Amino acid sequence: MTITATGNLYDQLEEDPWRFLQLSQEELFDLDYDKVEQIQIALFKRRFEDLKPKLRALQRLAEEVGVEEVSGFEDLTRLAMPHTMFKSYSALDVQKARFDKLTRWLQALTTHDLSAVHAEHCDSIEQWLLEVERTTPLRPVTSSGTSGKISLFPLSTVEETLFVDKNTYIVEPYRDEPGIDAKSGEYVFVCPWPSRYGRHNIPLIMRVLKENCYGGLEDKFVTLDEGTLTADEMWLNGRLQRAQALGEELELSPAEQAIASALATRASNADDRWTRFIENAVVRLKGQKVMFYGALMNLYLMAEACRKMDIHVEWHPDSMIMTGGGTKGFSFPEGWRDVVAERFPHHVPGRVKEVYGMTESSSTAVCCPHDKLHPLPWGITHLMDPATGQSLPRKGTQTGRMVVFDPMPTTFWAGVITGDQVTVHFDGGCGCGRKGPFMDNDITRISELNGGDDKIVCARTPQAFQSLEDFLAKAS
């Protein structure tokens, strides 16, 4: 433990939650969870009191639901923002290049002053984001946009190092479970992501790792493709996917036609791209220490590419595979796990670290040998009834919509109602030895359970979340 021995440990953690990251995993998961919950509530209360006067969106939400102060975990179901709020801007404003309106929308979600952003010369969402980054500390993180709009999460330089800390911390060892020191810079970072740079959380993780742990060395990173995946490409790709799913036809501008053509070319060269990636990530890295980072889908696609090339992954035995993310709509063929185990004979399953995480929270959950997910305990994991919005009891085993709160960020409100249904065992007692609540590793998107519908309701004020979205739309 590197925290100073003077003073009470729990007082120090409450004073500065970043100190949780100074604990080893054994120390972290051996904390008295009753005291941890007291810290969580104190931090929830402190962040609300500090950010409410500074964030118009939080102020409006608190007024809508009638909450003036935090008194318990149940307040999170009323004060957390729906995950859809980060894409509540008008798509028409993007298409019409009215980025001054997007600036005003974004201002409601961050404490940073955006008055220096001049959007009048911007004619695409990429240009607007470049202007935001040039004139402010904001570094917005985008989603993949499969719903037809990309989310814009208001991360800033103040919180960027969280992406280093959480993604290196979760691969550290716990007891006799495997782990590595990912901050050492000795592991080549292998990720089958279709770009080296961009604003999705994966390129962001690579950039911040490179700057903070790898001394800026580019050759320590291997991706499926080089270059940058721009916000314009992600925006259009999301619109195209949605139109295809709905059987619609989009009218594209000449600039959008050029982007669509580039995306189509990239998709048509999939076999060549995977062949090149396997050469760089497997053949050339034989015997070297590697940290693989990617969803289960990416791990399988990599194994399948290896099978087609009759290649086995022979990295250094101390290499680590960090994966998770569920199916993400991908249809895995029968026997896919056997393909992965066959092509990664030295690392599957013994060197696999499965995780469950999201951009909105640094409290990533780590999967233990008992196939249970353990959230890093500084963040709040709570449940609400998906149908009524009522807070569920924090005892026994409960299944519901997950609500999270991350106390680390100080420039945006990190209370989020997710789109996931989870089962939480609040009384703890997992056989792996970790204290505190844990989740079953069978997380499901609520939209998949409801035929595509993911309406989020507030128990106290049924229309509160729609009113907040309307408020943000008018703010722009």
C-alpha cells in the first residue's frame, strides 16, 4: 500500500477517491464494504453539491425530480442521466452545419467554458470537434453510432488519465489470478481496431497509454488499420447502418458520398486487412510480451483469421488477453470458443482477463474464475426497475436496469442510467474472495429484451427525462 500510513485509510479515500488506485487489488477488494458504501454516498453527495450550480443539465434534472440534496443510493435513480442524453442533440443541426447550436448543447454538460469556440467556419462534425479541442480542455469521446447518431461524452484533459489508470489497473494480479504491470511499457499493445487514432474510447486509450506509459513509441501499438477514423466517418457509418436496418435510402452530399465510398472500400478489403494484421500482430511478435485489447468478437475474428492462415498465436507466456463486451449484436458460430482456444493455445483460458466496462464510468468490472463480475468499488453500482424506474433494494439478489455513478470526474456529471439489464448479488460472498457486491456474467441490452425499445422512466416524475432532453434541445 502506497497511501500514507498516517490518518485513517477510509478518511483518505473519501477525501480523494483517486487514492483507491494506489491500493493493490488485494487491498482494494479486502476493504470493509460497509465503510466503502459510506464513502460512495459521501462522494455522491459532494459531487452533486459541487456540480449542480455549474451544470445546467444537472440543475434542470434536479428541479424536475424535486431533489435538493442527496440522502441515499435511491437518489441515483432520479439524478442519473439516461445514457441517451449524450446524443440528445439535433441530427438536423449536424446535417445543416449549425454547430453553434451543438456548442450550446455541449455547454450544458460540462463545467468548462466553451465561449471561445467559434463554430461558424465548421462544415462537419469533425471540424467542429477539432475547434472544441483547440480552444478548450474538452476531449469529447464518441460512440460507434450504430443507432444512427454518435454519442458525445464530455471528457476533458482533467479526466483523461482515468483511461490509463482503469485500463492498466484491471489487468493487475489478484491473489493467484494472472496479471501484468501494463504501465511498464514492455507489453506491445495489440488491438484489432480499424484505426490508430480517433475519438472513440479505444483510440483514446491507445493515445493516452502512448503518452503516459510508452514514451510516445508508435511501434508499441499494432492495430487492424493505421490512420484516423474521423467523427465524420463514424457519423455517416452510423446513419448508413441505421438506414440499412430500416430499409431506407439516404440522400448523400458529394462529401458524404466520398466518405461512404471509402468506408465501402475498407469493408471490401477485410480479408487483406486481417492478413496484414496477423502478420504484424502474431508472426512478427512471436515470443514477445503482448497485451491484447478487444471485444470477444474481435478475439474470435482474429482467431478465425489465424485459422485460415494456419497460424497459432505464440506470444510470450506472460502475455495477457483483455476482452469482454458481450456479443454486441454479432452472431457467433457454433464452436467459436474452440477456435479461439485452438489458435491461442498458450493464453486461453489461463491468461484471459474478461472485463465489463463503459465510457461513462471508470469503475470497470473484472471477471473472476467463478465467472462473476466485480466492479471496482469506488463507483456505485445500483439497480432500478426497468418498467417503473423504482429503486431496487440493495440486498440479496436483484435483477434490473443498471445505474452507475463515478466519483472521479469533476467537470461533468458521471451518474448514468445504462441500457443494460444485470443481476447483482448485493450481499457479496463470491468464492473468489473479493468482498462486496458482484454481478452475473450474463448482461443483456434491455432494447434486445423489448424488441428494440429502451424507454427510460423516472419513478418520481414520469416525464422528467424527456423534459431534460427537451431542455437540452432548447438550450442549443
